[in-house]
Amino acid sequence: MDTMTTTLKTPTEWCTEKSIHILDPDGWRYDNKPWDEPLTEDDFLHRAGMSTSNMAHTLHS
């Protein structure tokens, strides 16, 4: 089952939701997509995966 949403959010909103800090947005450079343009979760994760990033680690008690 596909759990990706078709909801559009800005990369900043996705970063907050997914606890990802994009250090260098390499994934946005290959097609010159503006950083502030809303995109789907799938597109965000694809681009974030090509970028230099730091995922926040969450501890659960």
C-alpha cells in the first residue's frame, strides 16, 4: 500500500514534519526547482535523498 501523500507542502514544512535538516539542497539544483515551491512528499524525499542532509534522531521512552 502506498503511504505517500499527494499533499503539497514547501520543503521547509516537509523538513519540520520529517525532522530533516537540509544542509546543501543538491536535489533542487538538477532542474533548478525553487526551494520555496510546494511539492509532494514523494518528490521531497527524492530530492532530500540527493541532498546533503542531517536527520534528527528521536529517542522514544
